[in-house]
Amino acid sequence: MYHCGDLTPKQRAEWLVSLPTLAWLALFLVIPAALIFVLAFRPADPYGGIGAGWTLETVRALWAPSNLAIAVRTLWISLLTTAVCLVLAVPAGYTIARASEKWRNRLLMLVIVPFWTSFLVRVFAWRSLLHPEGPVKALLQAAGLAGPETTLLYNPAAVVLVMVYTFLPFTILPIYAAAEKFDFRIVEAARDLGARPFQAFRKVFLPGISQGLLTAFLVVFIPALGSYIIPDLVGGPSGEMLGSKIAQRVFTDRNLPHASALSAVLVLAVMAPLVAVLALQRKKKRADIIMGESP
Amino acid sequence: MAVTAAVLAFFYLPIIVLVANSFNPARFSSRWQGFSLVWYRRLFESPEVWQALKNTLIVAVAVTAISVVLGTLAAFALHRYAASRLQRVHYTLIYAPLVVPEILMGIGLLMAFVAAGVPLGLVTIILAHVTFCVSFVAMTVLGRLQDFDFSVVEAARDLGAGWGRIVRKVLVPMLMPGIAAGALLAFTLSVDDFVITFFVAGPGATTLPLRIYSMIKFGAPPMINALSTLLLAVTVTAVLASRRLSRSKR
């Protein structure tokens, strides 16, 4: 290897141990990611492959009203899911952080265990619960809350419910981690100074765990945007999302360029919150330095 | 407190109903009709399920072997040369599969395989699984390396051991708990993966999650309940074992 001539032995050793994963990830992560953007400009061939030449047709077709409707729905379902998860996770994380050490570990285990079951199995479990002949509908009917023709499956509400179920543990953990480090004496001080309980919670506790809230937001919102199995299995046509549309383009329409254009939109949608959070954190850090606080 | 209790009930209810239903002989399972193992028997008599299980295990074993070697090497590089610019790029690349939505990895890989003319099958599944399992192995081993005392390696060198011997006699044994935990994690993730597998599998190579999916989608009998219960038992056992391994210190 002549081009390695100018490297020190240490650098050469570094390249040697890094090269296998670098090469693997370049081949199976970087190139595929680039292809998503490239193939959006290639025409489809009738056999489900990629045709010759280049075209702007696919990208232009992205602006079709049906696509826009799906993009908007993906956004609101993901936002609603994230909001519900956060609303449930803050009290849960708070309770776990304030519990005695023995109970804290037990509660954490109880939160983590559902993670371990197969994701597909959990979605299936909900599908049978919400089935027209399933127990949830029977209960609702007995309580007079549902008629015989009520359908619980195949609508956006079912998608949100199952997404909350899937993502909630991921939200509780970062909030718990932040709440555990939080110094609760500050809340007591605020109370002593005359703050009402809710005021102390909103003005002292929530800002105190902002880092955990941010992490929780990202770990739900990003995978929610890319959801595919959940809308596919419990969403029906009215609960379709970007992810299930991409899969439909690949497997039903066998049109890779269309799938690729939609995936490019998804990549950008996923990047946006990540970049926003990073920028926000950098700005906050700078403000902290100016204010003289420890970073 | 009330919210926490409700959340926990919400977590467990579907799983409990699923496990209970796997022992319920009723075909449409809203009413309990007595304890029965009929769905388990059906399951064991299904040749498709056995074939899918075989494929799943072939993939998982190959994926575990490759990603343990690659991931351990990567963790070593990340730890040893932590400050260099190359490792910053390396770390970003290894971190990416942990945040990228699965469907994007699936479709990207499918396109790469189609563009390169690689026929879809077990091999493409293995290549795809390694791509995300490496990250999990690397992160697990990296955690272990963080409290690893490198003066031991220097001592071995001072005593005249060559690198081959150091790797075999010092590094691997001391990192074993981390490597084993990473291996179990890779194995579990590979066995469990559906989305990425679905994109790169092609018509012939059906794994267990793909089988379950088609059973769900095309209304197979409640055999899925039984299969899910078994899968659940296996996953919980594997994760418990992996936690025990990564917790045991030195």
C-alpha cells in the first residue's frame, strides 16, 4: 500500500482496525442512502426495475393531492402520538424517580419488559383486541359506548393508539433519567415561596427535565414518522402513512422510483427535527456561556 | 401514581390476552372455551413454520458471527483512537443505524441490491441484518471497553507477548462478557427483525417474522397466538441472559 507511506505506524494501525466497518457501512449504509435520492430521478421499467435515462416526472408527481394528504396525516399522527406519549410519560417518569430504590428498580423492569416482545406480536395483539369480535368492542358495547356497527380497527385513531403503546416505554425512560437527576428540593423551595403545586410543576420541574423531554420527543417523533407496520396492519386506507405508502409503491405497484421519491421526502422529514434540536442545543449552550453558567 | 399504574396495565393487558388466547381452542377468540394446546400442535405440524424457523436461524447465526467480529473491531478502534477525526466519522456511521427509521434502511438496501443486480434471498437478508447489528455490538462492547484498564495490555507487552497472543489471551477473555452480550443482542435483533427483512428477502427466503406477518395479513388461524407466545418466551429468556452477562463485572 504505497499511499499509506506517509502515515505513522499508529495511524496505519488505526486504519487497519477501522477499515472493515467503514467499508461495510459505506457499502450498505452510505450508498443505499445516496441511491434513495438518485433513483427518484430515474424512470421505472415495467418489470419493477429501474429504466434507462433520467426524468423529473416522479419528483413532480410528489405534489399530487393524494400524496400531500398522506404527508399531512403522517405529520399529525406522529405529533399526536408524541404528545400523548409525553403527557403519560411525565407523571410516570416522575413517580418512578420519586419511588423508593427497591420500587424504582421494580417499576423500571416493568416498563422495560414489554420492549422485549416482538414488535410484530405486539401489533398483532392489538389487532385481535380491537377486532370486531374482540374483547374491547364487547366491553364497550356492554357499557353502551359502542353500537354493533362501530369499527375500532382501520382508522387513524387505532394507529395513534397502537403507536402510543409501542413508543411509550421509549418516552418514559429518558424522562425518568432526567427526573432522577433533578433536585426535588428546588420544587419544595418554590412551594415554600408560595408557588401552587401546578405552578411549581410547570415552572420548575418541567424546565428542570427539559433535556429528557427533548430526548423523549426525538425517540418517539422520528420513528413515528417512519412507521410502516402499524398503519399497514391497523390503519386501513384512512390511516395510511408515508411508510405504508412507500411499501405499497414497492410491493404492490412495483415502482421503485416512486418509492424512492417518497423515501427522500421521509429522509428530509426525519432530518428536520434532528437538525432543529441540534441547533437549539448549540444556541442554548452559547447562551449558557454568555450567562456564565456551567455548560 | 394512578397514571403509572394505568400505564403499566396498558402495557401488559394486550400481552396477557395474547398469551391466554394461545391456550383457547376457540377459533374467534373472544370467549374462553377451556384450556387447550391445539394451536401449539397445529404449529408444530406446519411445514412452512419449520422452514421459516430454519431460515431465521441460518440468518441469525451468520449475522451474529459477522457482526461480533466487525463490531468488536469497531469498538476497539473507537475506544483506542477516540480523539481522531477518522473515528468521529466512524462513530457517526456506526450511530446512524440506531436512529434511521428501519423502512429507510430497508428501501435503501433494496435499491442497492436491485441496482447492483444482486439476487434477493438469504444472503441479502444477512448483509442487511449485519448492517444494523454491527452498531449494537459495537456500542455494547464500547461500553465494556470504557472501564477496561489498558495498562494490562502494556504489562503483557512488557512481558514479551506479541499482538496475536495479547488479543487471544488478554483482550478477548477480558472483553468476553461485553462480546457475549453484544452477540446475544445481535442474535435477538436478527431473529426479530421484520421491516428490513421484508424489503430485502425476495420471494423464496421466508423468515419467522415474515411468516407471522403473512399469517396476520391473510387471516391464518390463531396459530399466531401460540407462535407469539413461544417467541415471547424465547426473547425474554435471551434478553435476561444477556443482561446477566453484561451486568457481571470482570
